[in-house]
Amino acid sequence: MLTLAGMPTTGESPPATFKYTNHLIHEKSPYLLLHAHNPVDWYPWGEEAFRKARRENKPIFLSVGYYTCHWCHVMERECYSNPQIAALVNRDFVAIKVDREERPDVDEVYTRFLEATTGDAGWPMNVFLTPDLKPFFGGTYFPPIDRGNLPGLPSVLKKVALAWQRDHQQILGTAAKLTRELSTPSGGSFAAVEPSALPAAYSEMRSNYDATNGGFGGAPKFPRPVALEYLMRYARREKNQDALAMVLHTLDRITRGGVHDQLGGGFHRYATDSGWVVPHFEKMLYDQAQLALAYLHAFQITHNQDYARTTRDTLDFVLREMRGPEGGFYSALDADSPLPGNSGQDREGAYYLWSAAQVKEVLGREDAPPFEYRYGVQPDGNVPAAQDIEGNMRGMNVLYQQHSLAETASYFKGREPAMEQQLEGDQKQLLRARSERPRPALDTEVVTAWNAVLISALASSSQVLHEPSYLQAARRAASMLETRLYSSSTGRLKRRYRLGAAEVDGFLSDYASLIAGLLDLYEASFDLRWLNWALRLQRTEDLLFWDQQGGGYFTTAAAEKNLLWRDREAYDGAEPSANSVAAMNLVRIWQITEDDTARDRAVKTISAFGGQLNNNPESMPAMMSAYEALTSVQRQIVIAGEPQAADTREMLDLVWGRYLPNSILMLADQGTGQQELARRLPFIANMRAKNGKATAYVCQNYVCNLPSSDPKVVANLLDRELPIQ
């Protein structure tokens, strides 16, 4: 039952008086706490709600979303805060609210149902279940009243309640049938992947490529770094300049667009238009990490400093605005924020949008025109009506690079260096002014998987960009995960940390992503602590998630009893699937340890999705990257020398300055670290610096070239084309 209470919603704000308080009040998730004072009698996912549904023979109204989801906020305001609508929910249903960031397993099950029955899915996701959790009807956003062809939530609630009474047995039968049909693990049939899948993946991406704006498909447009990463690998393997051109053009257009925060750095989640101009304004940690890596790899390929700058501004934004006091990183910044001067009213993008008058007020009427020209500021705003669905951006501007620096200097008859200096000053002024606005809400959950991807980005960038603070931040984040979200006694991870508590058992994505992050951290620091932890986590991952029958990994451990099925994630979308990450990890672990068990599992994981990869490889570009790695000649690069010596650093920089995706890098330090590596890779045991100089050993499939202390010789060895297995 709902109660009246005066309690803080998060434990972080002073007590306030609320008319309603429901069963979410004791949760840690900020998304669930956002709904804790709705008149809807929400329960968290769990046995208490399930028992109530069975006891009262009521259907379950399951609503799934996340804290920084704009349309989730809209439904919360319009529907779940409405006592009349809440009365309909409470009378006829048991209401359960789920945070998809906390429980991706629950989200995954009912997303599959929604995609199968409606052809679409998204958040908020609202699904009606039988008391034994089988879905029978659902949708995404429902308005508070009927709007044309879009039914309002009250109408939906009434129709479902009536159908439950009149057609009860039919609904139960339909739900049971759908559940049986949907419970087959994703990924298609087990099959060996055909080599032709590699060019087929490229061809499918090419056919969907937007040659004008970059990226793939039309609006809404997501960056999808997994596709860009595959194309960079394919371009290198096949010497395909067209594949690389697609990547670079896409990254250039994203950098110039409003989806890239032109003042504060970092990226919004996606663009609502095909030209990357008008974003959906939330900022997700996993997007920052993946895009930072994509730009870093583009820099390694091209040595174009623009890509290095974008990597830096992305990571600097994360370190500035998304890092918690213990070194972990928060999940997201909200799309919505309070309107300046009216903190009681939230609007999407309010923190980021500018009127022409506001720009002039900060920069002055005489100095504003070059900035307005460069960044597309229009007197009446630059947001098209088609991208302003709610009508809240009228007269406002998204900052994007409408004109290049050269065009701006030419238009105002100035020199580029002076114009660049002026515009950089303008950006700083506007950023200072923006920082005084009410800020978007910050989702302060520390999610293991997403922190792990950022550890990869920070660790890799630290050495490529010569930025020690990034390595320090990566180490600190890894230590925080080890301290707060890992049990050394059980070897198991937790998913989420917030308000001093680590809760929810880790999923495959948490293990696989952290293993990848730790491998990258080892290769950046050569601290065997991280490599050893990665190998321990791999053993636990194999124990908890490995599919003995079909190969590959289940998303959840077997202990989860309230899921209709255990699935194998099989799509690389905004994030790579956990199986794709796991497959790549196994290839890398095989390279580092010569453990044929790891290679065997990599082959079986990729083959578990072989049917899908042979028929539609573009759907899993990260898995295609793992297959590309598996079928490439493996290169081991060992630098023998004093870790802190200048000549050792020079040799390491030769490696870090190049894009070498199917290589592992190790340091032979003449000490205990080298001895420990040699226990796994005996060929390392006798590697020494020659004549007192740092020496590089460049090996292919554990067969080494003659060692060299000459940087030119080493550079030639690294640049040598490798055969394809």
C-alpha cells in the first residue's frame, strides 16, 4: 500500500514532505527513487511483487527505463504523477518499476518480446505480464490521453484490465506460447564463420553508409563505434581505403555536429537528424569511452592531431564532470535540466541551448559575429521544427561547426591563427557562463561494465597521447572497482555501486568489459596485478556464464530464478554485445598465455553466432572484429629494458604510435615481472637488452625476428605487412 511520509528520495537531500511514498523508497537506484513518491504503488522487481500478483491474480504492469531517459521523465510527469491514472494502475495491476542499467537482464527479456510483437522497442518500455512473468502486451511511450493513433495510458490500462477479466484463459495461453517461441537463445545456429563474412560485413555497412553526412542510415543517427572499429580493422587487413574513408568522414562529421558538445567536450547520445546537428542531449559514460577510443585509433592511423584533440576533450570532460570521489565514474548526465531562472521547470537541452541574444550578452555585440558564423547561431534559432517534437527549442540554437575555421577567417578577412585564438576565448567565456546555469541531473551509479570501458580508453590514451594523468585515473578507477565491487574470496563482481552499497550480481557484460579494461591497463602500465586479475575474472566468467551445450556465454548466471530464459546477447548496438567482448578477450588471453583452452573457447563463442554472422555480419561488427583477430597472424612485441629509461620509452612509443590491433605488448624488465611472464610464455625468459640499450623483439605467432636496438629497424618491423592466416 502507499503510505504518507516525509522522507528524502535519495539519501542525499534534506527531508521533505511528500503526499505519497511507495515501495521504491528503500532502493539505491536514482531512477527508482525518482518514482518513489508517485501515487502509483510501485514495487521493485522481486518476490514481494510477484507474490502479490499471484495472490490477487492480477496482471503485472512492468515499466522499464533509466534515470537520464527524457521520455521516461515525460511519462513520470504526465502519467505516473497523475492520481487518476495511478488509481487505474493500483486497482487492476501490480506495478513494478525496473532500472535497465541495474537489471539489463530483465530489460533484455522483455525488449525481445516487444521487438517480436511490435517490431520496435525503446524506453520507457511498458509491458503487461501474467503473474508468472510471461508477457502478453506492451509498448513504449503512452501519453496521458489519446493522441490520434497513439493510445493514452488510461485507455490502454482499461482495455488490458477488461481483456484480463473477459479473456483470461486465452491471454494465459497466448503468453505461454509466446514465451516458448522467444526462449530460444539469440544468435542463430552454431556454424563455422565463412571468410566471406569479412567483406560481406564491409559491403553491408557500405550500402547503409550516408556519404553526405557520415554514419549509417538516417535519423535518428547513432555513432555506433563498434562499426567504426570493425571498418578500421578491415581497412588495415585488406588495405581498403574506402573503409577507412567512411570512418574518418563519419568521425569528422560527428566532431563538427551538435551531437559533440562544442563547449564542454564529450558527446550526446545520438542525433535526432541525419546531419548530426540536433542531439538527444543525454551523455552516457559508455559513449564517451567508446568514441574516445575510436578517435584515438583514427589518430594512430592518420597522425591527424584533430583526432587526438577530440579524444582529449572527451576524456577531460569525463574526468571533470563524471568522476566520483572514490575514483569511479558515474553513468550519465540527463538530457533534461531546469530552465535558467525557473528551476521548477525542466526542458530537454536547456543547459546546452543558446539564443542569439544570450550569445551576444556573453561575447558582446561586436565580438559575437565570428562565433555565430562558425557555430551556426541564427537570430531565430537553428533547430528545425521536425527535431523539436515538444516545441521547447523554438528560438534556440544548438552549437555546431557550420563553417570551418578557414572559412570563418576568410569571411571576416582575418588570419587563421588570430581567429582560432579569438574563437577559443569565446568558447571559454560561453562555457563559464553555461556553468552558472542549473545543471543536468547526474546519475551517480557506478556501473562496473561502463567503468571498465572507460578504463580501456584512459589506459590506451595515456600512452598514445603521453598523458600520465589518464593512466593514474585508470588505475584509480580499477582499484575502486576492486575494492567496492569485487569479492576476492568468491572471485565475483557486483554490477552497481551507489550510496556506499554494491548491489546486483554482475552480468556477463560486467565481467567481459572489466577483463578487456584490465588487459588494456596491463599493456599501458605493465603492472602484472591487472593481468592476473583479468585472468582470475576470466576463470569466474567461464564458470558462471559459459554455455556448455551451444558455446558462447549466457548474459546471466544460472542462479537468477525469476527470468523466463537465459539469453546469449547477440547484437552489437550502441555498445558491443558481451559475447563479442568476451570473444576478443579470449583471443588476447590466448596470445598472452599460449593457453589453447582460451583459443578453443574463442572459436566456440564466435561459432555460436556463426549462422547470424554468415547471413548478417553487419549486425555484430564487434564479433566480426573478434573473428578478424582470430584469423590474423598474431604478433607479440616485447621491449627489453629499464622501465623508466628514455630509450625504453622511445621503443614503446614506436608501438603506441601505431595502429596495431592484433598485437600484444609486453615489457621484459629483467626482474620478477619478466620471470612471471616467462612462466606463461617461456620464449620471454631470455630476452635481454642488448649492449645496454632497450631492445625490441617483434614476434609473429611466437617466432621472433632478430632483436634490435635501432628504432629505424624496429619501425620497419612494425610496419611490415603480415600475412593472413
